[in-house]
Amino acid sequence: MASGSDDQLVQCQSESLQCPICMKHVEDPRLCAQCSKLFCYSCIRQWLQKADDEHGNPACPYCRCSCTIDNFVKILEGSPLYPCKPTAERNTATDQLTADAATRNNPDHILPRLEKLLLETQGFLNETDKRVTQELDKQHTLLKQTKDNLIKTVNLMVQQELKEIHQQFHAKIAEINAWSEILTNKLDKHQFDISSAKATLDQSSPAELIVKQSEIETACAKLTDGLKSVSLNVKPHSFKSNLIPEPSSWKFTVHKYSSIRRTNEIQYSDFATDDIGSVWRLEVHPCGFDDAKNTSLSIFLQLYNGIEGNYHYSFELLGPGRNHFYEAEDYFELRKGWGQNHFIDLKSLQESFLVDDGFELKFSIRALNLVDKYGKMKKRADLLTTEVDQLKKIAYPDCFDEVINIRNVVDATRSAACLYSDILCDDIGGRWRLQIYPGGNAECKGQFISIFLEFCAGIPNKYEFTVALLHPNVKKIIKKSLEYSIQPSQPFGWKTFLGREELINNGYIQKDSLSIRLTIKPPSATQKLHYLRQQMELPREYMQPARKESVISNDSKPTTSQEPFETRLRKASISFKNLFVKAPSTEQQ
């Protein structure tokens, strides 16, 4: 009995270790949680991927349950379901490798082996071609679905737009029908009065007509006045559409037509700005232009300033009884107009549209469509951005902007010495220089790099200055700005501009030097001109006052602990002032 049971177990294990897909021994087995069947990892992954590409519903090839590769359980080698290969099998595999090596060196077996390899490669190519074709078909299908969805959305928008236009149309029809009923009632009443007067005329004798003559004449005059007042007071037929931009409209009245017609003086409307920012004006020739002189009224619309392009425009001559209308689409260029020479003949203008020796015009302009309008708005925004940048340059003019190299930084970092830049001259006569303490100043010694700006000579007043410590990596540039009423020979700046360790270790020091961009500017262009005027009026003896080496910082108190040798020498010479009399020029030096 035991022997039979062992045979069944071996048989079951051999069946369970055989992949149902490739029918070979399972490699890197994966267990289906539903049917407990083992599959090779590569086999089941390819199977599920193929099923997903074909119909989007991957399933177990044995029990057909919906699943993904993550639902399969990995079986470790050595477990009861996946025992280690017996030594005999390993030896067999080693023998097989030895046999394969011998076969590769046997000329009689090379051709069949290579033919088999080519067939397998061709099979792989065919599978790849099939997979690529399926993927391309899938992409074509997805592309078509995307296009259809977009068209569907656009159609919905158009249908909604058409629905709203139809609603506007029916509302206007209802308004016209209401006016029709009102006017019909008025006309019926007048018709009744006329019929009554006619009946009186027919039924009266000649003697009675003499008496009723004035009565009938009064009734007819009254009826005539009433008929003149009968008019259809309906607003112009216009529809609002979300897909078509709303026009910008203006009115322009021409007065004293009789006098300007004789001189044919061109009449210009006021400048009008549309919703994009373009500026327009109407140009009216009272007695016609070019071939329309003395026959017609000529009207042109001119793009005075703004965005050139195609526009839809219209003119409307407003009259007591009716309006005269013209519309068109054209490409407008700056200072060039479009319109009509023969807008309306002068006789019709005088008979139907002149009121108190003048007439009124309504003109409108709009972009052709929303896409065109958004394009024009983008161009307008770009122009405004450029104008703003130019205005900023004018309103906040730089009087100095240069990159300065400070050398011998390493030694100064160790000794906490002060490094001076050359004297820097701005464009309004000011003289500046930088004081750099790579090892720190005063109580910040050994902790920070300190940077101060010294105003050597010029107009003492408010300035804005920016100091930027440059670095090969743009993101590491340190920039600080201040606005301060700086005075001559009183340096002002930062004691804690940057940590000393960060300065040394982060690459700011290149070839024993620092690169610093210094920008100095007055608060505004007006102030800059004011400083320049003061500089020109300043006496020469006050152009370069003697320097005092006090340092003012925005983040610490004044300090004089790190004074250069020339300053100490100058202070020492003060005690000899009573012994040696110097000329003013020598004192300045």
C-alpha cells in the first residue's frame, strides 16, 4: 500500500511541476490562488499581457478567473510544492551541457543547429511583428476614440449654441407677433373711424354735407396724424453667441452738415478703444471721397493703434424712420482705413437722415472668431509686457551696473583683512568702492563675509543698491538689496552677508578671487536727473570730500576695528596739523 501511495505522490508532483502553458518543468513558479495550478513566471506574465492587449480581460488559462500577475503567489524553491532538483537531475544537466559543447565542435551538427536557431529567431520576429501590429491597431483605435470624443464634445457645444440661438429667435418672433397684434388693433380702430366717416359721407345730403364738412375734415386730419404715429418699435435683430465675440460699438454725430459739405472737411470721431486694447476712429467725408465726390457720403474706419489683423466691422446711419447699414471683413493695418466711398447718396441722406442739420452714425468692430480674438489678445499682452519692461528701465534707471573681481581672497579670509575694489564711477558723477571682509568684520570675525559699499564722492542722497555674490551655479548666487540715504565716506552694507564656511566650501572663491555684481540706481528717473543737476552745480572743491572709514551696516552697529593703514596714517598726521600748513589741494589728496 505504501509503495502505491508513494507512486501516486510522485505522479501528482510531476504533474504539478509541469507548466500547463509551455508543458515543461516549472521555472520560477507562480501559484494561482483560485485553482492552485503552478505556472512559469515568464509564461503566465506573457499570457496575461497578451490577453490584456487583445480584449482587456486577463484571466487564468486553467480556471478562467479574472486576475493579474500580482494575484499569483510566488513559490520558493525547496518548499513541498517546489522541491529542489535531485542530484541526478543536476548531473544530467551537467552531462547535457558537456554533450552540447561537443555538438558545437562537430561540423556535421553545425548546420542543423544554426538552421534551428534561425527558425527560432524567425519565430521570435513573427511574434514581435504580430505584437507591434496589435499595438499599432490599438493606438489607431485609441486615437479614433479620442477624436470621436472631441467631436462629440464640440457637437454638444454647437447643439447648445444652436438651442440658445433658436430660443432667442422664438423670443424675437414672439415680440414681433405681440407688436403685430398691437398694430393690428390700432389699424382696425382707424379703419372703423374711416368707415364711420365714409358712412356719414354716403348717408348725408348735400345740404347736410355743408354742415358736416368741417367735422369730416377734422376727423380725417386726426386719422392722418394717428396713422403717422403707428410704427414698429422693435430692437435691431441681433443674436448673442458664445462662439462669436461681442462687437465693440460707438456712436458719432456729425453737426452743421450744410457748412462742412461745402468745404468737404473730413470729420473724425474721438478715439475709441475696443475690448482688446486697439484704438479706432471713424473718418467721414461729408461730400464724398475720390470717385464719390459730390454724389455720396464716404465713411472709413481706421486702426489708429493696436493689433493688426482681420476684423469684422459695420457702419449704421441712424434715421428717424429707418437705418442704413453696411458691414464687411478686411485686414486692417495701422493708420490705414477700410470702408465705402459710396456709403449712401447725398440726396437720400438729406431727405431721410438729416435731423437739425446733422446725422448720427453707429460703428462697431470685433474679431472674426474667438480663436482669432484670443490670438490678438496674446499679441496685445506681449506688447504690453515689452512696454512695461521699457517703462521700468526708464522709471528705475541704473546709474552703475558692473561685475567686480576681488583678488587675494584666501589670505584675507585667514587674516580677516579688508579688501578694496577700485574706485567705481557712475554716470551721474558719483564715485564708489566696495569694502570686502572675507574673514568677517568686528564681532562677526571668523563667522561671516562682510560687504560694505562706500560713497566716496558725489551727491549724498537716497540710492538703491544691489550686491550679488556670483557663483558658477546660477542657483547659488547670493543677492541682497537695500535702499538707503547713504552719505560720503560712511560705508553701509552687511556684516553677515554669507557664512564664512559656506563661502570657502561652496565654490564662491574661484582662482583666489570673488566675482561681485554691483548695481546702483536712484529711486526714479526724476531723481536721477535731479542728482545729475546737483552734480553739475556742485563746486569743484566739494567733489571729493575726505573719507572717513566708519562702517555702517543694516544688521549691526558702526565699527572701525578694521581700518586700513592709510586711514591710521591720516589720523596720526592730525597731531601735526598746527605745525605744517597745507594747501587745500594737498588736504584733498
